[in-house]
Amino acid sequence: MHISTDIGGTFTDFVIFDGGELKTFKVPSTPQKPELGIENGLDRLPTASTFSHGATIATNAVLERKGARIGLITTKGFADILKIERQKRPNLYTFNSRRPKPLVDTYFEISERVSSKGEIIESPAEGEIQAVVARLKSRGIDSVAICFLFSFMNPENEQVVGDRLIKEGLSVSCSSEVLPEFREYERMSTTVLDAYLKRIVEGYITNMGAILAKKGMAQFYVMQSNGGVVKAGVVKNKPVNMLLSGPAGGVAASKFLAELIGIDKLITFDMGGTSADVSTVVNGNLSWTSEGSIDGLPLKMPVVDIVTVGAGGGSIAWLDEGGALRVGPESAGAFPGPICYGLGGKDVTVTDCDLLCGFINPNYFLGGEMVLNAEKAKTEVAKFADEIGMSYEDTIRGVLNVVNSNMIRAIRLVSVEKGLDTRDFSLIAFGGAGPVHAAALAKELNIPRVIVPFAPGVFSAYGIMVSDVQLDHSRTKIVRTTGEKVEEFVKGTIEDFVAEAKSELEEQDISLEEAMLFPSLDMRYVGQSYEINVSFKGLEDTLKRFHASHNHLYGYSMSAEDVEIVNVRLRVIAPRAKPCPPKVKKEGKGKPIEYRKVLFEEGLEKTPVYRRAELPVEHEGAAIIDGNDSTIVVPPDMSFSVDGYGDIVIF
């Protein structure tokens, strides 16, 4: 038996694969102690052979500023790097723009120096180290980030200080281990995030281990931000890798499903209770970036390229100072939740409007496990309509139009603004609310097809189950491609990475022979301040593809100009067994269980309602499909069909 879980803002999702049968269910999330929701779900299940897990524990710790009290130790004269940041404003036209609240409590400087070539100019003195230890302890700081100038060229000074602090019982994150790359601000920020999360992630993984041990499951896999999994003991050593764990699962599931049904271009759309996450799968590959961020704080490491907006089922409708209707980013969350949950919520949310439109059956929410209070929602929405001076129906449609506009902008960011033509893509929609809104978004963006997978409400949890073990290595090596023995130099660095990967894989009971290796280079024209990542098979071939990639992204290339290598990278992927969704028979005998009036953009329309388990092979025109974990809305001018895996295709 394989079990996979994903903790969301409102619900904790479970996917179980047992003997060829796929089962799913949800339990309410427990934000104050996330592992409690997992334990509640596991109480329903027998022991599993593998357990895979994605969680927002690290994400929430940063967003809510609930991580450790940390100190930052850096080279003398460079303690202000985090305060100076980059010479740009996050919002160009916002006059009162505010910087994110720093994570560091106390800054320390040590006299040490490494040259830009990696030569030790000055080693840290024992007296200075001891003085820093005393100050750390006197201020109650037990987690420390160390980031010295040019330590990515030579980590010796960082290691000396780090080893000394570890002997004193302190938790330590060294930049030469977390991110051995250049650009001091981004490297320091990423190292600080790692130190900030270390204690909380260690405690969480320990608690999860104890819960699983009761069930006879000694080991479990954890989803990383890069779209792969590792065993939990590995992520404890580098918790920053878990920072964007949750959203990556859905993108990984989309990639796997795309391979099954023979599609190589997807826009992924995951709309849950608090947010919507969008990404792309291009030519069968996840889109990734090495320059992410969280709450305005740079995160420079390989992550799935996801754009997140505060647009979920629980997003709250409100009026701004100019009297314009806004939706989100504030959410009603799991408690008190939307008004229709009947748990004390008073604010109008997207879910309330979806319900009052007729999209959602109040008696079949979560497959009937939860009954929604439509009358209470109607009363409060009518009050809100009076307050903002709009009609009842216009208020409902206005809320949905605004939240859809927010999500359309996010989809444009990952597609149109990156030179991708949305007409060449399919939109795969999942999350509890994604299939409700997906068809409307596709129409606006000229996306020809929407795919709603077999288990949309728990699709991210399924993605974690089918994700491979993945390790990423990188190191800054700035060298011109016209230099001598450059190819040998690159291959030597990759060989070093392979040796490191072999050791890391063995810790997870995987041999190097089971893994696939994907070396690549970050390259740029000499004088540029940005790089392009290009896979490496040989220097001449890599140069050709660099010029071609530059031309595709920016509309020009300069093949006569010198090119330099900035970073050498190696991605290591060890495949895991992937439980496939069972195929379904296309019997086409499904009939509507009822007809109800639904408020579409075009107006009220009498609409057939189907149960997802009993669908016709094809249907033309408006339809509502009730599922156990999500509702699917098909607008009047669209149709749907069912494929061999039970996915619903809207076109």
C-alpha cells in the first residue's frame, strides 16, 4: 500500500494506492499542529509500505514569522548586505513600498577574508569566535547562519566557525553548503531562510516520524521545492529545500499525467481554499527557476517555477479605498471559513458565490460529507450587495469576475510573458476550486482544452506519490568558453557532483546506477547580469543551444560575442515506482441526476447535473459534474468528454 498526503490551508488530502485501486479522502487541516491532521487521517488506514508527504510547515513559518530566533555571522564590514538588498524597488510605482520584515535578530562580524580566487587571506581567530558564541548564548539565539565573502570559492573559513558553533550545541547553516554560488545578497538570504527553518522542520519531521512509527512506517519521503522527493532525514539537513513543498506536487502530477495521455504542453492550475498556483509543463518537462522568492525574500535555488496569487475558495470580497471591488488575498481559511460552512464566518467569499451561482450542490460538498448552508450565505451576500450598492446577482458575478481576473493575470505571467502561445496548451485544473473556474479562464485566454484529472481535489497529493527522488548540485565557476581546457574543467566539476550524489543516494538506499544524470550550465554573454540555463553534453553543442535559447527568450543572439559559464549544475533523478490511475470503461450510460438553474456569465440557464461516477462519454453544452472532491463547471458554449483514465476534457 502506498499513502501520500498534502497539507493545505483548509484540508489535508490523502491518496491511497492499494492493489491497483486508487482511493482518496480529505480531513480538516489543523494549522496549529499540522501533523495532527495527518494522524487523524492515518487512523482510518492500515500500515503502508511507502508514505510520501508534502506540507506547508516551512512556508507558513516564514509567512507568519514563526521560525527560530537566528543570528547571522558574516565577514567584517559586510553585515549590512541583507539591509541594503538590491538597488531596486519591488513595486516601481508604489511610493510607500515596504521591505519585508527581516528574519535575523542579531548580526555578527568576524575578521576573515577569502580572495575572489579562493585563496585564504585571513583565517578567523579563536578569540573572535569565542566572543561571538558568548553573545549568541547571552541573547538566547540557538540557530545561526554563516555567510562569508567568497566562501563559495573556498569554504574553509565557514567550516572552521561552523564546526566550533556546532560543538557549542548551536544549529548552523553555512552558505557554502546551502548555496555555493555567487551573488552575496541572494546567497545570504537563502542561508538565513535555511537557519530560520532548521529547528521547526527538525521538530516537525521528528513528530511525524513518531506518528508513522506507531503505524509501523519507519521511513517516509518529503516533497521538495524542486519537484522531487527525498527521505525525511535528508531534508532535515537542508530544510530550505522544503520551502515550496506543497504547490510542487500538483505540477509533478500534471507532468506524469501528460506523459500518460500523450500531451507535452500544459498550463497547470491549482486553486484551493486560500490560493491559486499556476505553472507550465513544456515539451514534457517541468518549468523551473533558480531565482524564487517567498514573502519578498530571495530564494536562490532550483524550484518549480510557480506563480501564486491569493485567490482561493476562501478568498474574501471587500471594497478598497477607491470603492472598487476586490477579492483576496485575505482568506477565511479552514476556520471560520466561508459563510456557507456555518462555522461563524461573516465575510463573503468565492465559495459562497460559487454556491449561490448554482455551481456547487450544498448537499454534496466533499461527496456529501459536509452540508453547506446556502440560506445563510444568501442572506449575508445580499447584505454585502446593499453595502456596496450593487444588485444581488451583479455582486455574485462581480466577485467571481474579479477572482478570475486575478488568476488570469497569474496565468499570463507563466505563459504569454514568457513567449508561450496559450493556444498551443491545455489547461489542467485541480484543487478543490480549480475545476469550478477553469473553463471560464480558458475561454478568456484562448486555451482550447481544459483537462480535469481523475482526482482533482487531491491531485497534489497524488503528485507527491509519483514524484521521483531528486537531488540538485551547483557551484559557481566563472570562466570564458574561449579559455583553455574549459570542457575538461566543466567535466571535472560534474564528476565531483556525481561523487557527492553517490553518497547522498546511498543514504537513501539507492545506487548511482539507478539514477539519471542531467548536467547543465548557466551561461551569459560577457558583460550581462543574467544567465540562461542550458543542458550540457559537450561545449560546442551547449554553445549552439545557448545562442538559440537567448534568441527565443529575448529576440536576438550574438554568436560572435564571448560567452562565459557562470554556474555548473547537476540534477540527479532516481525513479520511483509510480502507481498509475486505473483505466475506466467508456460505457456512456450516465444520465443527469437533476436539472437546476445556474447563473453563468450569459445569465440563468437550466443545467443538467451529473455524478462524476456516472457520466456519458460526451456531452454538448452547459453541465455541472459533482465529484467527491471537486465540482466541475462546463459553460453553455462548451462541451466535455471522458478519456480512458476518467479525466474530463472540456473543449
